[in-house]
Amino acid sequence: MNRIIRQIKEYAPLIKGLQTGLLVFTGLAGYMSARCPVFNLPTLAGLFFALAASISGSTILNMWWDRDIDALMHRTCNRPLASGKIPPRQALLVGLLLSFLGVAGAFLLDPLTGLIIFSGLFFDVIIYTILLKRRSCWSIVFGGISGGMPILAGRALAVGRLDWIGVLLSLGILFWIPTHILSFSIRNASDYQRAGVPTFVSAYGIQTTRLTIAIASILAAIALVGAAIGIGVSWGYLRLLAVLSIGLLIYSIVESVKPTERGMFGLYKFASVYMLSSMFVLFFRGV
Amino acid sequence: MPSTKLDRILFLGTGLLAAYQVTTGIDKLSPGPILAFTIAFGILLLTSLFFLIFGLDGFSSPIPGISSTLIPLSMGLGLVLQHFPRYSTLYLVYTIVGLILVLLTGLIRYHRPIHTITITVVHGIAGLTICIIPAAIVILGRMQFWYIFVAIGGACIGLGGILFSVFRFDPKKLPWKINLHFFPALLFLMTLCYVLGFHFG
């Protein structure tokens, strides 16, 4: 028993709990945004399982593939695979198993949802991690597309088809991801350089990266507010979303005009809070 | 200065209360007051998030100064629009002029006392408006007794404004640690009073 608990503890950092949790929550919020009967617990629980398993699985596969560059970066060198705490073969098996269970569970729920979740996994593991991450700084676009899949899957499960609101929600996540990742890559630029991972900062300079963050924040806010209007979110929740979106816009613009290292890290954190809050708005709007 | 767990809990509580107020607490009002109160509570929400992220070190940035001006101004404007619409144009002019003065004096780098005095005056008048209007309305019997909590919130923001001004003007007059840790509690208490006043009043 102790061995199992120890193994779970060792695997916990591999699934990036906060990031996975946030992505799972976007999927649940996408589902709830359609004013589904909230007490349809089996479907909601099924979606939770499918998303949690597939996102955890893809994150483990991501770390399995990147363990060599993780070992070169200060920020990631203590990760279980990079530091050798977990054998790579074992992690690969767990990652594949979780991914399979997640996608299979999603297909059992609804074929369209399964297809979307599978696409997310494919974009994240194959296109983003294996094919592009070490070659092009534009890989984050594909990382963004895969990040937008959980919310699209949740929405599609609820309405039974792909609709423009689902696409807009997905775009909201896609545009939010540069704010999140680029502000992080500015802070850890030397780490990425050491590992030879191309980033926007190394390719286009810090000014262009900051401008990209500001533009992406504006587009993310427009997409999420547009989707919220389309969903028919009440005025109260719309006001809250508007306040948070304006906050994100002002913060991004200030950081583009008068950047500081501390401010950039603050923006990275604020972008996470913004996304979590937006998802709460969509989730509780459906209750 | 790092913030304590209690500071962070208080900032989180302030943010949640402000979010509640923006979402549902002002729904029954007419569009003018809704807009003014949304600005007030929206800035309160963003400010609490700012302090959650940066901790008490955030006090060294210009954000607290801007927030401590905008919150009472928009709150006062909302109350005037709601209860004394006849004076709304006059108060709107005061709000705009006050804000411009605070921003302009903030640009004069080597005359910080002028900026601090301007903030104190503008903030003080707005704070008095927030204190007097709800109290008068309750005395006149136009709102229930609970609405007096809005006045208490006004007193809190007034107290906070004075402390903040003294803190900026001459920090040696106040013990640094006590002062800074005092703000999260005051911010939370102020927001709680507003929410109670608006909800039950």
C-alpha cells in the first residue's frame, strides 16, 4: 500500500495538477455553458473522467518526450522523469494508458466529443511536442489549439454539434495561451535558451513578444465576452466578465508599454486568474 | 514586505465580495448607478487581485493611489445618481475634475506633497459623500436601517484614505508594519459593509 501511495506521489508532479485542473474545468464550463441539466451527474462525471485522464495522459507523454531538455533547465530539472525518479518506460506506459482511457471514455460518451478530445491529444503530443516544439517558436499556436479542445468538447457534448459559441470559446483559450506562455517564457528566457528551445523572445525579441501578449489578450477577451453574449449570460455575470477582461487588457497594455520582470510574472498569474474566473462565470451561469 | 496568510485570505475575501456585488448585488438599480457601482466594485475586485498576486509589496506601485481615488469617486457618484439624481451633473463634474487633478498632480514628479494633498481632498469629499448620503437616507426613512452599513463602509474608506495619505506623505509617522497589515483588514471590512448595506438595506 505504501509503495502505491509513494508511486502516486511521484507521479503527481508529472500531470501538472493546476494546469490539468484548469483545462478540465474549461471543459466542464463549456458543458455547463449550454444550460444543461446540472444534475445530469453521470454525463458530467463522464466528461470529467475523460478530460482528466486524457489531459493527464498527454501531459505525461509530453514530459516523457521532453525529459532530456527538462534536465537542462533549472525550472524543470527536478521533475520526476528529468531527475530519474521515475523510469521513462513506466511513465510512457502510464501516459499511453491514461490517454487511451480518456479518449475511449469520451467516445463512449459521444463520438463527436471523443473525436475532439482525440484531436486535442494529437495536437498536443504529436504536432506541438514531438514535431514543432524544438523547431519553431510558432509551436505554441498548436499548443493553444489543443488547449482549446476541452472547452469545445464540453460544449459539443452539451449541444450535440459544433456551434459558433463553442468555436469562440475555444478561440478564447487559444488566444489566452500566448498571454500565459509568452509571459512565462520571458521570465525563463535563459532557461529555454540553455535547452535550445526556440521561443518568441529568442526569435523576435522581447518587444515583439510583449506586443504579441497585448494583442492576444485583447483577442482572448473579445472572444470570451462574445461567447458569453452568445450564450446569453445574465447582465450581472457579463459585468463581471467585462471587469476582468478590462483588467487583463489594461495589465497587458501597461506591461507592453512599461515592462518590468515582476510585472510580467504578475501578468502570467493574472492571466490564470482571469481564465479561472471566466470559466466560473460560464459554469455558474448554467446552474 | 511579504504578505501573511491572513492578508491573502482577506484580499481573496474582498475580491469575492466585490465580484458578488458586481454580479448580483446591484441588479435592481437603474443603469446610471449600476455603471458607477460596477466601476467602484470592479476596481475593488481588480485591486484585491493585484494584491493577491504581488502581496503587500504592491503598495509601492501607483495602483493603490489610483484605486483609492477611483473607488470612492465612483461609489459617491453611484449614490448621488441613485438617491439625488438632481445633483448628478454637479457630482459628475466634481468626479471628472477630481480625477483629472489627481492624475495631473501625479505627473509632477518633484512636488509629491501637492499630489498627496489633492488625493486627500478629493478622497475626503468623496468619502464624506459616501458617509453622509446613506446615513441621511436611513434617517429620512427611505431605506432600511441596514443601509447604514454603506455609511460605515464610507467611513472605512475615508479612514483608509487618510492612513494611506499619511503613509505616502510621511511614512515615519506610522509604524510601517502595523500600517501595511492594517490595509487588507480595512479593505475587507469596507467591502463587507457595502455588501451588507446594499443587500439588506
